[in-house]
Amino acid sequence: MKSSVTLHTKIYSLVSGLASDMARGHQKFQSQQKNAKKQADIKKTKGHDQKAAAKAALVYTCSVCRTQMPDPKTFKQHFESKHPKSPMPPELVDVEA
């Protein structure tokens, strides 16, 4: 009698383990699909390079020290503070700092 209970317990554990593996297999597949989509979205958004964007924004270059600045206001402030004895470039004459 004892062996049949043990056998029944073993069979039950095998069957229940199989059922849980199948359910987990479906969850695993869904999780993998979700993760793949998430990784693809990250890859798309990661295409933007901050250094390249910052470098592209630096459009004004100081003719004296070759420092790059993003806008004419900053450029004029730089020129007035760093190079007060040098003549002001013509593009900065009418810019308000």
C-alpha cells in the first residue's frame, strides 16, 4: 500500500510540474517578446548622440582663441570679457548682450 501512495505522489508531482512548466513556458515567451520590443525601442531612441548634437549646436567660433559658442549673445559676452583689446568682429556689433 505504501508503494502505491509514493507512486501516486511521484506521478502527481511529475504531472503538476509539467503543467506549471507549460504555463511558465508561455509566460517566458511573452516576456521574451516584450523584452525584445523594449530593446528595439531603446535602440531606436539611443540613435541620438548627445556629443554630436552639442557639437552641431556650436556654430560660432571665436577668431582669436578658436573657442566655439552656441549663439551670438554668448559669443559677444565671451569676446567682451576675454578679448577686450581686440576689435569686435562685424557680426557681433549689432548683437545685444
